[in-house]
Amino acid sequence: MRIGELARLTGVSARSLRYYEQQGLVHSTRSVGGQRHYAPTEAARVEMIRRLFEAGLGTKVIARLLPCVDTDDQAVAEDAFTAMRGERDRLTADIDRLVEARASLDELIEINIRFRRQIGAA
């Protein structure tokens, strides 16, 4: 299928598909005229890539995970597992920092509320 068809099928822009290909995440062949042609299996791959992006992963991590889809090699599976655990740990740390920031903001809001009450009561 051509890039426009893959874009329509997956809901991913042709520009994004070209970027995915540039990053080595999807693969195409070229026609004599230079048009990209994708195997039907690339649609499922693009959907997985979209989900991984939505989960907050970057292209480098996604590139480490995708070989796990293409093979049943134990070493590849271990590398993917390590990458996923690392990303999960990174996300957990980010969430913890956000929770702390929210708690600090809540504290400042409470201080502001008390201050505004004092001004209004004066």
C-alpha cells in the first residue's frame, strides 16, 4: 500500500510515517518512480508505534522495543523487557515529582486563601 493509504488506515499523517521510516521504526520499498510502498503488516506496526508514543516513549526506546515484535529471540525479548522497565521507572519518577509539585502548589493555594481572608477581614 502507498503512504496515503497507510496514513488513512492508521490515522497517522504521511509526514509522521516518513519520520517513522527515517527513525527506522517502519519499513517500505520504493517503486521505480520513488513512491513508498508498505506491506500490509506495517499498519499494525504503526498502530503499536502510536500507542507507544501515547505512553510517553521516545523514538529511541521504541526502536529498542520493536525488534521484540519481529522475532522470538530471547536476547531481544530481554532487551525489550529492560527498556520497558526502565521507561516505567522513569514515568514513575516523573509522576512522583508531579505529585510533589501538586502538593506544594496546594500548600501555596491554602496560604493564599488564608491571606486573602485576612485582607478581606481587615
